[in-house]
Amino acid sequence: MTAVVIIGAGSYGVVYKEYLQADGHWDVRAFLDDDPAMQGATVGGLPVLGTTEELPRLRERGIEGAFAPIGNNAVRMRLLERVRAVGLRTPNFVHASVITASQPRPDSGVYILAGTVIMPLVQIGEFVMISMGVKIAHHTTLERGVFLSTGVNVGAGIHVGERAFLGIGSTVVTKVRSVGADSMVGAGAVVLKDVPAGITVVGVPARPLPRAAAKLSQEAG
Ligand SMILES: CC(=O)SCCNC(=O)CCNC(=O)[C@H](O)C(C)(C)COP(=O)(O)OP(=O)(O)OC[C@H]1O[C@@H](n2cnc3c(N)ncnc32)[C@H](O)[C@@H]1OP(=O)(O)O
């Protein structure tokens, strides 16, 4: 068993606590959370040990690594970089039901939830987060910090840029070459053309949202 903490004691944190405990490889000791209101709380039977300022002191407590299952890609990446910087591990979590012919590198902070299927020759960058029931075809690349929501379908040979966010049930068809960095694909969208970096697309077929409406807030839930 590897002793770990979970950063973020919100709904994702509690769900991941359940997954990690059921997995049998993780001794989940506590949460860390930067919300002052959470300090001293007990969440899902585990203590909130402190804020992320505690990270440098975790080794003294015998903790070896941290998970940060946080939907905001930039925040998740920043936190996991801090975890590494203090010499802790950023383990992967791949649910036992996942069928994958393409593995992320060990300790690359990649999380893949139940029912996902990944074909061979898919590159999975560090800090990628993949929700339930996602399908990814061959020769596709997910760059660092990509988030694929529940039920996303990504075709073959597609480059998904850093921190791109694909909303629940969206599809990117095989003829698309690129979904740009920091772009957002709305829930249910069907992407038929390349998505430029930094924009939000919605609908069937997917078209850009006017910039004023696109907040890129990544409220992933
Ligand atoms: C465990 C999991 O995986 S959970 C799932 C994770 N979360 C998601 O999938 C959420 C994905 N987010 C979305 O789809 C969002 O609606 C976004 C990011 C596309 C847009 O969000 P915002 O920028 O806040 O846009 P807002 O809600 O103000 O809507 C702007 C316009 O776009 C339309 N719109 C928003 N989302 C969509 C969508 N998915 N499809 C079609 N139209 C949409 C709205 O109806 C609105 O149109 P109007 O101006 O004619 O009224």
C-alpha cells in the first residue's frame, strides 16, 4: 500500500477517495484543501490535514504521494508540479475496468475512470484526466493537462493540445487533425474541423462561441 493524500476535499476528491480505497493499492490518509472553511473538517471519514502549504511536511508523516483530481486543468497541473517539487510522487490512477492498449508513463499524474477504452498507439501526456466511458482511437495524442469528460469520443490521429477541455458526450471525428491548446469543446458537440487554440466550440456541427460568451472557466463537475 502506498500512503497518499488527496488534494481537494470537494465532490471530485470524495469520489476519488472511494475509487482509491476500493482499488486496494492506496492508503489514503487525508485530504489537503486550500479553502479556509475546510480546515479541521472530516470529509468522507478522513481529516483535512491542512492546506497545500503542508506538502513539504508530508514525507515526515510517511506520505509518499498525492492525487489532485481537480477539473480545472491549469490548477491541477500547477498543484501536481508542486507535489513533485517537494519530492512526492504523482501516481497514476487507472480504474481496473479500463481497457487500454496505451499506458501513461508511471507517476505522470494521469487519472482514467471506469469504462474507458483506449486503442493502441495513443500518447497520454502527464496530468491528463479522463472521466467515465471515454473512447480514444489509435494514433491520437493527448498533451499535458487535457481533460476528457464522461462519454467523450476522440477519433484517430488527432492532436489534442495542452489543457484542452472536451465536455461531456462530445465527439471529435477522425478527419480532424488538431484540437488546440486551452480550447474548450462544449457538451454534446460534434467537432468536424480543427479547433484553434484558446476558443470554445459548441453544437452539431461544432462552431465557435462568440468570445464574449466563452468564459473558459472550466467549471468541470
Ligand atoms: C464527470 C464529467 O465528466 S462531468 C462533465 C464536465 N462538464 C461539462 O461537460 C460542461 C461543458 N461545458 C459546456 O458545454 C459549457 O456550456 C460551455 C463551456 C460550452 C459554455 O459555457 P459558457 O461560456 O458559460 O456559456 P453560456 O452557458 O453562457 O452559454 C453561451 C451560449 O452558448 C450556448 N451553449 C452553451 N453550451 C452549449 C453546448 N454545450 N451546446 C450548444 N450550445 C451551448 C448557450 O445556450 C448560450 O446560447 P445563447 O447565447 O443563444 O443563449
